[in-house]
Amino acid sequence: MEGLRRADKAWLELCNGPQREPPKVIHETSAPLPLCAKVYDAVILGGTLGIFHGAALALRGRRVAVVERGKLQGREQEWNISRSDMKVFVDMGLVSEAELEAAIVSEFNPVRMGFEGRVEVTTHDVLNCGVLPAMLIEAVKQRFLAAGGTLLEGLAFQEAAVHPEGVLVQLQPVRSGRVPTGAGGAGGEAAELQTVSDGGSSGETVALAAGVLVDAMGSFSPIARQARRGAKPDSVVLMVGCCASGLPPAPAADLLYAFTELDRARQLQYFFEAFPARDGLTTYMFAYTDPAPGRASLEEIFKDYLSLLPRYRGVDDLRGVELKRAFFGFVPNWYDSPLHPVTSRLMHVGDSAGNRSALSFAGFGAMARHLQRLTDGLECALDGGLVGRGALGLLQPRSPAISMTNAMQQTMGTRAHQDFDDDIIVDYLASSFSAMRDMGPAVYRPFMQDYLQWSLLARIVAKQIASSPGKLLRMTLFLRSPAAGAAFVGNFFGIMVYDALYRLAGLVGPAHHFLLKPFPALLFRWDCLVDAFKYGSANDYVVENVSSS
């Protein structure tokens, strides 16, 4: 379990170690850009999800290089996503329908969210497809290469200098051998790195020049760490699990299920997920908390998971169960998200930007949700030379819908030195889901998919006030945080304002486009503003006709 020990070491260092100023890996200079043999419109650091952004740009004729520290190959464990969310990959030409179908290796219904003995909500076609990353990434990679893209494997980002004419990116070759791909679950997988593409095999630093540098290196990207000045995450999701055969077939997938009260010894409330996989059943156990000294180790949590798994799956013990793959790690979350660039010609995407829900921690789904918008926006920015901090920052605007997930996460997790009743979290959540169930799928389906719309939140809160005011008061006392209450109220009204502004923009949009067409910079800013209102109020949600129960 070397991977578990590595992940545990990183987790405990985060909890117990002092906050340190990270090294400065990117800076601006007024000096001219040195001559460079390899010049691109965009250099994307981080290949696992960066290859999707790279392929989208390359298919539009852009010169793109994607840099991956290891060998670009997706993990063997499925990503779970809704079929409708993957339509964008076909629409943008990243894969064919046949390639997408081949990558979908499992599909199941119904899916459930619930709390044992309290309430269950089931629906269909939400995160019900298991996609094999290795197959999907390979298909997108081939489309990227066929479109003229450059893939640089076995190269680690070292530093970047932002010049007036472009970014000079320095890459350091990684020695051949077992190199973490970063794609193998939270703990990482290792792959044999056979070759280094397009230079660097001699051990010399590789230099690239780009119009824009795209950081897709994940939550602990060195560039993102510099931007956050080494600040600890405000919260984390601790996650362990495995894919195993020999467990009873699952009658439904679980998106969120709890059957235990808060573990007082660990000071954690455990939740479970379960998804049928091509070679067994994948189960996860996770908990929301903060990275404070004295937190339980991942190894301790993994032992809890193994002890609770028989009860969760309705078996006496784990005899006859064969472990295929194990997962362990933590997903950090900062309230100051999405992250804005610290220099010009820099853009964060995916987990590096923090542009995802703090509840579902679904980086792949968030990438799919924003891929079209970010590709369109970056192309316009490159066309118009709009590569300053302010302009590129408009592509990752503040979002009250994302900020609301941060506020809501506080009702699902624990914080250091906090007094609590053992059942307070599941009791409150059961009350919330009971209210959503009573109002039907038009309310709970968007919530299950991380679309926090103002009208739905208003109905849920009103229902809880009418039916369970005591539980709302109890949770408020549990939080005991004026900041948490202010964040919830502020984001609630923020979503409402964004919703109203998006609807207003829809009325005046055609006139604005006509008037601003001669002024590309103003049109770019207008389009970014409308997108901010749209996504910040979850108005990108598409209503689907599905059966529910």
C-alpha cells in the first residue's frame, strides 16, 4: 500500500505542518521574449484533463502543446458522469459517437440519495455512466495529434516568465522509470515511462513559448499554490474506497448514502457512494472536514471503511470479496474560488482553478460543463490579444452558485474543536432531502447534478421553515459561525441577482451584440459577463424528461 502511505504523508503534513510561502514559479518581466524554436498559441500543463482543452483548441486550428509529467494514459477506474454531460465531446468533435460509446463500459439505473431509516430519493440517468478514462483519453489524444497538436510526455513544469510578447515556459525532463501519472484515483497510479516525446531525453531543460499558459495541473499545481500563497485549504473531502468483485449486485447506484451517525472518535460524518463497474462494484466512503492538527489518518479511515463495508452492502464479512483496485486521498477546497491569475497570459482550468462543486468534487464533470465556454472564450481572447490578467480572469469569474456549495458543505462536515450531537448532520440532511422529495424531481434532480438555482433553493428553504423549523435552528446552532451564515445568505441572494441579470441580458443581448460587433474587446467582456450570470445562477441546466420514483 505504498500509494496509501504517500497520500497519508501528504495529508498529515497538510494538517500538522506550518503554512509556508511556496516557491515563485511564474513571474512577469518587461524584457523581450527570447527567440524560441517552439512557439504555440497555448501551452497546457497537465494532460489528464488538459488534453480535452488542448484537443478543442487544436481542432480550431490553434497551435497547442499539452505537457504531461508522466505518460498520458487514463486510469483504469471509471469516471462516473451523466450521458447528457458527455454530449459536448461529440458536439465539439473531440470523439465520435462510436468512440464515446466504446468508452462507456457500464451504465446503470436507478440512482439513490438517502439516509437509512429516514428518507430515500431515487431517480434515473444522473451520474449513471461509467467511462473508462484510459479509452476516452486515448481517443481524445489521437484527435488532438491528428489536428496538429504536440504532446510532450515525461516533462515536469519548472518555471515560467511572462514577457510582453508571450510566455517562456521551462520544462524539466523526468527520469525514465515509474512515474506517477496523477490519474489513478486519489492515490495515483504508476506507469512505465518508455519515451519522452518531442525532445528532452538528454536531460536538458526544454523551453517553449506560448501566447497563453493554461494551468491544468490540479489542486496542488505549483502555480496555483503560488497564487494562493501556500494557504491551507478551507476544507477537504477525505475519500477512500475500492473496486471489488464478490459483493452482492447493487439494486441501485448511490450518489450519497449515510447509515451511521457522526463518528465521535474520528470527528467525521461518513457518507458512501456505490457504482456498478465493468469488473465488480465500486464503493467510496468520504467525509468533509478541515485540515486541522490531530485529524485521523487516511489509513485509519480506510480501516473504518473496510469495517463498515459489510454492513453497507448487506453481507456478514468480506470473505470471498476480491479487491481489484483501492482508492484513497483528499480533495482540497478553498472558499476563494475560482482562482484568478497572478500574471497576465495565464489561465487556470479544472481543479487548479477550483471551478467545481465543493459537494461533489467532480473534476471531470466540471470540465465537461465548462469546456465549450472556456474554449470559446480563450479563442476570442487569443484573437483579440486580450491576454491580460483582467481579461483572462473574466473566463473564471466569481460564481455564487459555486460559493454556495462551499457554504452548504459546512452543514455536511465537521471542524476542529467543535461540539456536536451525533445525529445532527444526517438529521438535517434527511430533512432537506425529505423536502426535495416532496417537491418532486424538478427540484431534486438539479440538486443531484450540482445545479443550485435560486428558485429551487428558495422552495427548499421555505419548505424546511414550514415543516422543520427546529432542525434549521439546530443546524444554525451547530455551525455557530456568523461567517457561515453570512456566506449562505449572501450567496443565496447572489444567485438570485445573477438569475435576474441573466434574464435581463437575454432581452438586451441581441442589441448589444449588434452594437458591440465593431468593438471585439467590449464584445468579449459582454459575453464573459453574460456567461458569468448564466453559470453563476446555474441557468446552464437543461431539463430532461426522465422517469423518477
